[in-house]
Amino acid sequence: MTDRVVSALQALVRIPTVSHRDPARVDTAAFDRLLDELAAQFPLLHERLELTRVGSHGLLFRWPGASDLRPVVLMAHLDVVPIDPEAPWVHDPFGAEVHDSDEGPAVWGRGTLDDKNCVAAICDAVETLLEAGHVPTQDVWLSFGCDEEVSGTSALAAVDVLRERGVTPWLVLDEGGAIADGAFPGVKAPLGVVGVTEKGTTSIELVAEGRGGHASTPARNGPTARLARAILAVEKAPFPASAPAPTLEMMRRLAPHVPLALRPVLGPLLGRADRLAPVVTRALVAAGPEAAATTRTTVATTTLRGSPAINAIASTARAGLNVRVMVGDTVAGVVEHLRRAIDDDSIRIDVVEAGEPSPVSPMDEPFELVEACIGEVFPDAVATPYVMMAATDSRHFTAISEHVYRFAPFRMSKAQRQAIHSYDEHIAIADLVDGARWYALLIERLPA
């Protein structure tokens, strides 16, 4: 298992399957090579599982089990985000070279954490079990999307296929949480965070318009000035904070793991988080931006556009807002909040892309299976639910399953998590192997 999963990940990372919102910019030949490479790396999987192509390069495999009553879907995606040519990568981002890291010998490159590690580990687990003659107790589906990074349609196409075939998954598992080190202040144990829901991802533009003109004769209150005031107004009006049920359950589970010196104070607070929700919420808000983001809808101003020339006054100024909609909030409510905060009828609020938060999946038998496998492969970790901040393809699967979870079974340090969508992305070889072992265990433990 060790040599194959490592060499497979290296082979996949070396193929730059970068997705773009503009289809004309996508290197379809790279995706073709990736699919060929997958078939070469995992021949039994491709020989014995039924394959349906979805979208341009998405894959949907079915591994028939002894029963089809409680089918399982394991997910990952084949595409990656572009490389910033000015980012200071230590090693070639598409070289997939093995070098030392703080976590031990590691494979370096784009996609080693997001999300070709999951592709390689899932396929390796299936290949290993096929070699051993294993027949799963339930149908196992593998759904590998090709445009997750641009909120594409391949996952939707996979859902349509499953719906047409009458498949109602008992468990859907996609990327998301991990075995996260240093995830909560003061807690030394790593957290096995399993996303039971995810925030909605919404894109909004603030637009200010005016006459424009020559920069030598500026008038007061032009589009850029009004837009700047609107941006500051949004920043000064954060959304109300309220810890949702998964966050409160996470606090309760962390109570026994706070430092001994703080346990007399924090232990009772966290242990009764569900009854002291307002106090816990205030503590999370005070703990910094990462913790605060678990309690509310967030807004980040990410793009700015104005005049095309430095000596011309803009006739139209635009600011792009990336909004992560909290469980319990709605896109309509977000727009209304922004209108009240900006309080300027001359600022237009355009919803470019609307994404509501996902339903909260229950913590019953499917969740307990994921939790048990975490405990066996990562005995030092505290398994806990959480609200995922980012968006995954799995949000589309909530239309056909109540049990959708987001967890990638790999140890990740804080520095590694910061490298996702950034530079110096890498995964330790030992952690990659543990991830493949975890997926194999999950399949072996599926209930009859």
C-alpha cells in the first residue's frame, strides 16, 4: 500500500489539472492524461467497477456490494486551483517531489492536500481490498468531480445519475475536516473534525456609478469614495454571532481536553455549552477570526475595480464580496443586512452567485461509523462535528441523502492547512498511508 499510494499521488500531482471558470482556458488534454494515469495506477478498480462518465471528465464508479440497501458514496475531486507564479514555492508545485518537512518525508505540490490525496487514498484502498477479494457489504460509489474548484456541474451530474437509478446514499463522505493539529487554543490533542454542514458560499458585488471624467477636476462623492464608505460600513457591521448546535457539541467534546490549569474554569463552561450558548459564543468571538467565523456569517471584500486609467475618474466602481452564509441565515437575509449597513441607495447590491448553507446532517449511525474509524486509526484525536467554512461538491448530495459528512482522513498541521490554495502544499508520506488505511477500514466496517 505504501509505495503504490505515494507513487499514484505523485503521478496525479504532476498532471496540472487546473480548473477555470472560463471553459476555454481549461487544458482538457491534462484531464485526459489524468484519467489515463488513474487507470494505469489502479487497474483492478477500473476493470471490476462499473464506470459512468459525468460532465466533461468527472467519474462515477459503482462497486457492487452484497446489498444495495444502504449505499455509500466516497467523494473527491480531480481539479486544482491555479498556481500564483509569484508565490515562493520551495519545490516545484507540479513536481511532486519527496522532501523532508516538519511532518516527516513528504510529497510536495499542488493538490497534495486539496484534493488529489483523497483521490489516491480512496483508489488505493479500493485496489487493496479488491486484491484481497473483499466484497463490500453495501454498494460503494466513488464520485470524482472535475470542476469543484470553480463550483462546476460535474457533481450535480453525478447526483442526477444516482437519482435516476434510485440511489439514496446511507452515507456520503467528501473532503473537508481533517486530523487537525493546533485547531483549538490550549487543546494539545489533534481534532478529528467532521463537517456535518457547510456554510453557503455567495458572491456579491457592490456597484457605485457616476459621470466619471478627468482626474484633474475631481468632484466630491464620486463612485470610488461612495464605494469605499460602503466597504467600511460593511466591515463595521458584522453579522450577529450565535454558535450553532454542531459548534456547541464540539465545545462539549473538548471540555475534557483543555489544559489542567484552565480546566476548573473552562471545563464546566465547555461541558455545558448547550446550556451556556451565549457565553460560549462570546468566548469564540473573542478567540480570534478563525474561532469567530464558526459563529456567524462572514463577509470578505476580495476584489476591487475602478477606472481603467490612473488619470481618469471611474464612472463605475465595483467591490466583490465573498460571503459565507451561516447555518440559520439566508442569502436574502444577507442582502438585507448589507442594505441596512451601507444605508446608501446609490450603492447597488448585485447577487452574482447565491449559495445557501447546507442542512445539518444527524450524528447517528453513519456519523458514528466515521467516528469509530477515526478512533481506531487516530487514537490520539478527539472526533467532533463542526461547521465547515468552505464549500465542497458534497453540498449537492444533500438533495439525495440526509447523511453527508466532510472529512479527509489525514493529519494536517496548522502550517499545512494554511498552504491549501496557497504555496508549499505538502503531505507527509506516513499520513498519506494512514489515510488510505482509514478508507479501507471504513469500507470493511460498513454494516450489513
